[in-house]
Amino acid sequence: MKSEELSRFLIMGNATVVEAMQKIDLNSKGILFIIEEEEKLVGVVTDGDIRRWLIRTGNLQGEMQEIMNRNPKVISCKERKKAKEYMAKHLITALPVVTRENKIKDIIFKEESNLTEKKEEKLSLQEIPVVIMAGGKGTRLYPYTRILPKPLIPIGDIPIMERIINAFREYGVKNFYATVNYRKSMIKSYFSENIADYQLTYVEEDKPLGTAGSLPLIQEEFHTPLVVTNCDILIHADYTDIYKHHLETGNELTIVTALKNIVVPYGVIHSSENGRIQSMEEKPKLSYFVNTGMYVLSPKVLQEIPEDTFFHMTDLADQLLAEGRKVGMYPISEDSFLDMGEFEEMRRMEEKLDLKAE
């Protein structure tokens, strides 16, 4: 591995959670190795470690030295031929090759050869219902949505709603509901012409009901938590892990959140009384977690949604929080959240999915 490529997997111990998440996005392997001065290996951190830290503390400024595993598995340059056997023994997917001075010279990654095992894991959501909120007008995407309803706007040559369904199908989901209103006949017509191995049930609104208000219209009693998602987003994450997290935490509502970095395009002045300047900060970067528009709901909270009333999922979250009930988040990285709600974001989605050449 060339030094430029190797650097994508290395980070200093004083790097923050935000910096680490950005670097993990770039290397696409879900792992970083922590180094100190002279590039000596001192630890390892995965995206799962960072997620657990964020759920536990909510601290985006936590440093890698607080989060890392200080005893990473390694192999010497002389023994690298035994890497495959060593990785299988210790159930790891990335193994650094180190020198006598404990400097990383290379990283060996496990090939995803056991496709059967991977497919079985993804099929774990086959009994879980997914509701796609597809009734909005998509006013931010005018003039496209003067012709097409938002769920049918293509990303590449596949409509966004079909891409959402395909993403869940990889995890075995076969029971979908779509709340529809604006140009609903076009949506029904498109999906009626597709040969599908899943069931798509339409929930028709007579008037706009928001992102939660149409859920009481579903004529079925759910006995397992359900997933609700907006029709203009794609989430690149482990859907099984999201669902398991909801169950294990005992949340009544889990919101999938994404890191969002915002750069203030000006020099910021920090002042005290009498207009005295204390310090200046050039183009500071602010980091927050934002609501992606994907949720996991326990069945009993559906009773909290008023019938025939405009009601958003955020209204439901506020109500549950006011009552002291468990509302939690599942954090993902900025690059794992793709939103086509605006033209600029739609172009970013196409670039991320490598669709411009299609």
C-alpha cells in the first residue's frame, strides 16, 4: 500500500470525533488506526466505536485517545504471510503490518468472500414493515415536480422511491407501505408495471397530513417496530444494526441522525462588554447532528398520532420527550446521508452514487 493510500487509515490520538468520521467517510472501510509522534501505532477505532461513544456521550469533540482500543491486533512484516489465518482466528477485517518499532507499513483487509453469510445477515429484516412517506408535493424541486411527483424523480435512471425500496430489499424487507397524495396515480402506474418480489400497499391521503399524520390510515395492527422514511433520502448504513439498536435501547422512537458540518464563510468576532474584542476566528466550522428523515417506531406510539390531523414525526418526538419517554438517535456520518430535497443535494447524490455517466 502506497504511503498516500495508507494515510487515509491513520489519524492522531488528539483528532476529534468529527475529524475521524470525515476520514472514515473517505476511506470507506469503517476503521482508523491511531498513531502518535513518529507514526507509532497506539490504537484502533471503528465507526461502531465512534457511534457507541456518540450515543453514550453526545460529545462530537471527544478525542480518539478517549475512544480507541489500545490493544490492536498487529502482525510483523516477517509474518505477513500468516495474515489470513491470523485474521480468521481473531475475527478481524483489517490487520496492520508493523515494523520492529511498531510503525505501520501496510494494512491487510479481509476479502468479503463469504457472500452467503453476508446475505443471510441482511435478510434479518424480512418481517419488518417499512412505510415510505410519498405524499408531498416536493416544492423545493420545482419545476421538476410540476411534471413528476417527487418519489418518481430519477437519480440516474431509477426513481428515488425505487432506490429506497431496493436498499431495504437487500435486507429482506418485503412489506412496504407508501403514503400517497400528490400525483398518486402516476406513482401507482409506475410501480404496477414493475415485476416485484415484494408487497407495496398504498395509503391514500385526501389532504396533506404531514410526515406522521397518515400513519393512522394504515389498516393493519403492527406487532413489531416499523421503519418510517421520507421518500427523498437515501441512508447508507447497516439497517439491521439500526433496528437492533432500537430494540436493545428500549426506545419508543429512534431517529437516524447524520453529522452535518457547516462552515461560516466569514471571520467570526468574539466580543465582551463594551464592544471589546476578545478573539477572532476565521471561517469556523460548526458540527451538529441533523434529522435524516428515517425513524424506527415502536407500535404503541402509533396511538399517540391524532387521526385526520396534520402531524409531523417531529411533533411526535416533541410529544414523547415532553412526557419523559425514550426517544433516541442512531448517528451516521455526513457522507452516509444523501438528500435530494434540493437541486444541489440532488447533484451530490448523483455524484455519490456514480450515476452521472449512466
